[in-house]
Amino acid sequence: MASISKHGKKWRAQVDRRGKRMSKVCETRTEAKNWAARQEYLILHEDETRSAMPFGDLLDKYGREVSSKKRGGREEIVRIERLRRDKVAKVPIGELTAADFADWRDRRLKEVKGSSVRREMEQLSAVLTVARKEWGVISHNPLRDVRRPPQGKSRDRLPTADEIERLRLSAGEDLNNATARVFHAWLFSIETALRAGEVAGLTWGDVDLERRTLRLTMTKNGTSRDVPLSTEAVRLLRVLPDMGDTVFGLTSASISALWAKLRNRAGVDNLTYHDSRHAAITQLARKLDVLDLARMVGHRNISQLMTYYNATAEQLAQRLD
């Protein structure tokens, strides 16, 4: 029930319905009565109100309350913002069906690869699961009835010696130049399997050249880890100019932009900065056993290593002798 009472020169409205209690101080008695009536209506018609919420609002709520609190949540938020621009975001959550998401999937497959659509479907499913289990705004997850696209072939691109040399010549030797430092960072990633974001966030306080280790406090999976450094990795660090606190003086965005510019100028096709991780794991697998390798590169699931391990049959044959 609602009650209105004098509160100094103002008016307090109090609502007590279905176990929910709330109050508000208003300037006038009429304003207090209107507020109380609105709150009572919302409580009594809560299920209808929730069902009418557009799916885009649910995505926004998840981005603000869940993704924003995650390490690496920026990527999730970017994905959510893209999903909010799709027509499926306008559908009220009480009317969402598997057919709505199947339609979205088929349209999205015309724009990106199946692996990207699978990742986005995992994101959507996470939103719907939280909405069902924690927020209680839906009773079931319709995405569970939608077929995922095939996983697709894992990327197995490795740089050749000729490509590395062309990149080296294009980058130049002056490490005061950002383009040269991007190539230098890429070589460092081949030695350490660090991702571009991990390289960008690396500070000298994270590095111990005497012990030949570095400490990653911010990683993709949200856990910290210590990374051993090869002799070559130490050499690459020692020749860097002073860039202040950060080791390479680069951001994730500048690494992406400068790498694309360098690769195109060197005439190297279809080679990403992240391919350095493939090269690193393939190279490190010859030196470390699988448990040590998984620990070094930050994989909790050993099977994940197969995504990056790209040794050829010829290379494996040489190891048999």
C-alpha cells in the first residue's frame, strides 16, 4: 500500500507491495501521489514490464553491469554495441524466439566468418544466461535451440624467413621510430608468445633482466603469470631506447595500425601481428614439454595449444632422427 506523509516542507511517498518497499521525498503532495501510483503499477505489472524490455536494453545492461567489470571487457562491450545496432535488438525480450536468433545468425554469416559468429553467439548466450539466472527477466534461453556454425579451420599462418627479412628492411633499424619498434615488438612476441595487448601494457617494473623473467599482471583470461625470457628476448629488451615507463612505448591501437602499414609496405600478405603467437608456440614446443609450454603462454586448457601449434610434417620428421 502507498502512504503520503508530510516531511518538513516536502512530502514523503512510501510504497509497500509484494514484499517491495521504497520511498521518495517529493516537492509537492501531488508529485508524491503520482510517484507512488507509478511504482505500485510497476510492481503489480512487473512481468509485463520486463517482457516489454527491448533486447538491446538487456545488452546495454549486461555491458554496464557485467562486461565493464571484466579484465578485457572492452572487447565484449564493442561486440555488444555492434549487436545493439542489429534489428534483433529491437525485439521485446518476452517475444524473443530461436527463429529471431537464427535469422540474425544467417544474416551475420554473410558478413563475417563462422568462427566470428560462434564467438558472438557465445556472447549472446552469456547475456541471456545472466538475464535468466540472476536478473529473472526471462524464463528460458532461446539461443540454446539455435545451431552454431561449424568451427572452421584454425589459422595456421607462419612467417617465412624471406618475409621476416622484408619486414626488417621496411621497418628500419632506428628504434626511436615507432614502426621499427613495432617490428621489434613482433620479434619479441615470437620469443615470448605475448599478445599485442600484453606487449603494449608491459612496463620496466614488470621485467627482471637478471632473472630473465617478466610478470604479466593483465592478461586475456584475467590471471597474472610469469614468463621466462630467452637470451634473444633479453637482447631485444636491452637495445630498446628509453620510452619512459612502458617498455615499447606503444599502445594496442598503435600496434595494430603500424603493423598493417609495415606489412603492406613490405609486400607481405595475410600476416597478422597475432601470427607471432603461432610462430612462438610452434618454436617453443621444440624446447618445452606441454605443461611448461601451457604455463608459459597462459593456456589453462592444454588442448588450446593445438590452435597455435603449427609444426609441419617435415619438421616433425626431422625430430624423429
